[in-house]
Amino acid sequence: MLRIFNGNLQEDLPTIVAAQDELDEYTRALIADRRTKPAEDLLTDLIAAEEEGDRLSTDELVMMVDAVIVGGTDTTRNQLGCTVALFTHYPEQWKLLAEQPEIAPRAVEECMRYFGAIRGTGRLASEDIEYRGILFPAGTFIAPSTATANRDPAVFADPEVFDISREPGGQPQLTFGSGIHYCLGAALARAELQEALPLLARRMPDLALDGEITWKPNRVGIFGPDHLPVRFTPDH
């Protein structure tokens, strides 16, 4: 399904559509099962959720579950890859993370600010928007760069400096998006990364590149390493 970000739809579209259909079929069966046999899980809570008497339809539940699956796996995996690649250039900060795992929440935010797996996003203007004297009429397709926003000197002090001990600012990093499009899996992704990074820093103390990194296409969508060769001496 995530080949949709590879920029090769002419070749990949049949595979993407087939994979989406298979996932939807699996999800619909799971929803039907949970409607009759509730469990202590997120899907049961989504089925039971109400707002002013309105509940999610099956189609809405399918879309929600698909989003959670993608948000909890591929985006986090790519962000972890970007982050490990980043730390190979900053061994002193990798060492600091191993020694002070309690700064993991700050480290995650700084890594996502400095080198996020979501470099930009696509939006349609729902109304006329004027920005810096330029009019974007309603219906215009816009591709904002979250990577550029994350280095805005008007928001972040010394934005070109990577520092995992950086004090939280007034504005969060934008790799998770914002507003009504804020990432549904943000809390899960943060929890996974905060767990993984100190553990890796402790067990891979002399982390270093062991060859050239190859990267996925840097377009709108999920970005990350396609091949990330590293070497280290295991520390159990």
C-alpha cells in the first residue's frame, strides 16, 4: 500500500489497490467480530464511541483502523531509521542519550524537528487564502514543507543546531502536522520512539555508518532510509 509514496503509480497502482482491498476486507471482518464479541482493545472502544448519539459507521471505522495501522508501523519505522542515521553524525549526543535515558522525550521531539520522516504534506485550500501578498484560491492544491517550518528561526532558537537536551519551546515540531490533520498516531509514535532510542543507544554504544545510506524518494509522504548499513559493538 505504501508504494503510493514511491512516485511510480503507473507501475505500482494495481499492487496498491489489491493490498488496500485485502486490508479493508480483513478490517471489516475484525469489526464485525468485535461488534458481537467486544474485547479490551482500541477497536472495541472506537465501535462504542459516541458523540451526541452519533457513532462511527463501518466505512469510517475501516478508514480509522487503516490510519492507525499505518501510523503505528511505517511512519515510526522510517522515523527511527532517520533518527539512527542522524545520530551517526552526533556520537556525543548518542552517548548522552545512553547515559540519560530520561531525556528521551526531548530527544524524540528534537530528532523529529531536525530530521523528520514527513518532510511535507498535501492540502487543498478550503477557502481563499492570502499569504505574503500571494492569493491561493479555494480549491488550490498546496504542498507545505514541514521540514522548512521545523527550521524556522522565528520559532526555534539556533534551528540549524541539533541538540537533544534542547528546552521545549512554545511551538512544537510540525512533523506530526497540526490542526484537524494532526497525526492520529502521534502518541503511539512518541511512545515507541521514546522506548526504542535509549535502548538502542545503550546496546549500540559505538554506532557508526558502515557504508553509504540510500534514501527513499524525497517527496510528499513518508521519507526514510531504504538501506542503512551500520556497525557497532553489542553491549548487553
